[in-house]
Amino acid sequence: MRKTTGAIGLGAAVALSAALGIGASGTANAAPAQPDSLYPASAMVLTVGYGADAATADVQRAVTLSCQPTASGTHPAAAKACAELRTVDGAFNSLALSAEPGRICTKEWRPVTVTATGVWDGRRVSYEHTFANNCQRDAVTTQVFGF
């Protein structure tokens, strides 16, 4: 039996170089880039529906909105909606959902609920807000739910 010291067998060398990402040329290969998060940087689904809350609302419209790396999706004003969300760092409850000055709406109760579900800057988003009626929803100055 022959004793080897300071040397490794060919099979062990191949296994070690494969584990370290070293190719046949002797140079190290970079591992593929891994995302920082399981979620995309920004991708949401926004809905509008008739009902007092998200659980019971009949969804009438839904759009997608992604703000990173650029504004995109089926939202008709994606760039403006993303700009508004950036000013509040994706905090939907900080959006100005008050009516525009001078707008007059009836007091009828026909609730309209808007929702946002998805990811903003790697953080999960789950938001809902109920307006008394369509007039009040249409009176808000934000573009995020203007679809």
C-alpha cells in the first residue's frame, strides 16, 4: 500500500474544483446572481369593486402595476401612479384620498372598494379602502386608483 501525503487524488481534485466553481482552465467561475428577495422589487394588482369590503366586493376592474425598474403594467397611468407611490414610499394609507376641492357628491351608500395586493420595494402590500360611492372614488386626486 502506497502512502500519499500532501497530494489529493484526481477524483477528489475534480470534485473539489467543481464545488469551488473552478473550470478546466483553472479560473473560478462566478455563481449566478441570486435575487435579494423572493419577491420582485415591485409588482402589484390593483382592483376596484362594488361592495363594503374586499372580501365581499364584486371586482369590476383590475390592473397590474410595476414600478421597478421602470413603470409598467396595464395601469393606464403607470408612470404617474408609480411617482405618487414613491412620494409615500409605497404606503397606500398615506395617499391623499380626499376629494378634490369644489367636488360635490351625493350621500348615497353604494360602496366601492379599492385594493392593492403584491410587493412594493420587496415588502408585501395588502391594502383596501372603501368609498361611499363611485363619485367619491372618482373625486380623489390620486392616479393610483384612477383606472
